[in-house]
Amino acid sequence: MKPLTITIDGPAGSGKTTVSKLLADRLGYRYIDTGALYRAVALEAKSAGLAPDDDGGLKELCGRMRVQFVQGSHGLRLLSNGTDLTDSIRTPEISLLASAVSARPVVRQYLLDIQRDMGRQGGAVFEGRDMGTVVFPDADVKFFLDASAKVRVLRRYDEMASTSSQSCAEVERDMKLRDKNDSTRELAPLMPARDAIRIDSSDLTIDQVVQLMLRHVDVA
């Protein structure tokens, strides 16, 4: 079977990251966390003192950035101009800031070229929010993974428990804001592609979701 380009879109807490990594591993494919790219821009913008709507500043920043994923002894790492940002980008503040900068055309164009270059040879699972609708509209297999709001909040709270002091209510507040920002933005809003395979993971285990996806990939 030829190397496929597979996209997995969906909101925060739907299980995208865990499922995408496992699916890529089962297929022997590369796993690409595209959300990390937007987080990297957000972190660099914050470090440079840029407002998320400063298009001129963001364009200049993106022109200087060289982001890349590298496989290290501690797994896949994200570097920006040689600096490892992998751990620094996983904070509630950067999550919301990433949602804000992702709405800016200059940032999306910069990362669009990078993502499409990563997908030229296939053999990759791209996790994100507009992979199947904008970045890879001709992807071989597209998934949209979702779950109930309650389940997504609890998952995200458990995921962040060891690295954040946020209460469950605060996690829910931030998730609702992120959902609203991502689904109502003018440019590349979060939504299922018309030909996406929609999966509700609310009552499914991680392995059940992966097995279901593998069945669709096998017939692609």
C-alpha cells in the first residue's frame, strides 16, 4: 500500500494527540503535531513582546523562525532556531495565545507551507484543527475526532494535573473559550471536512478508537 497522508482534526480533549501517536506508530508513519507549531509561534511572540494581532511583528517574527521536529532520546522534540521549545509550549497561557495567533493570516500562511512540505512524501499522520479542510484537502484518509464537552474537560484536567495548578472549572472555562475562538474564526475555522470520518470517542477506549481508524485506513 502506498504511503498515505492521514489527517486527524478535532477539539481539545477529544483524544487527538494520544490517538494520532498510536495510529502513526501502528502504521510505521511519522506523527506531526501541527498544534505545536502554532504554540511555538505563540511562545516566540510572547517572548518578543508582540500582541497576537500585530501582523507586521508576526510576519517579521515568522521570517526569522526556523521550526523543525527532531527525534531525540526523549521522543519527538520541537525546535525553533535550534532551541527546544517542547516543554515550554504546554501551558494554559500558550494554549490560548496559540488560538489567537492561529487566526492571523500571516501565521497561517507561514505554517501552511511548512506543513505541506512535511506531507509531500506521505507516510504521516497530521494532527490539528484544519488539516483535512485546508492544509491537506486531498488527504487519503480524514478523521474528525470529537467527544462530549464533559468528557473533554475531564480528560484535559487529568492530562494537565501534573503540570498545572488549574482547577477543573478553570480548565472548562479555558476550553470553552478555545472552542469558541477556533470554531468561529474567519480563517480556517475548526470544522469537519465534508469527507471526514467522524468518530465520537466519549464512550470508547483509546485502543477502540485506533482499531476503528485502522479499519478505515486498510480500505483506503
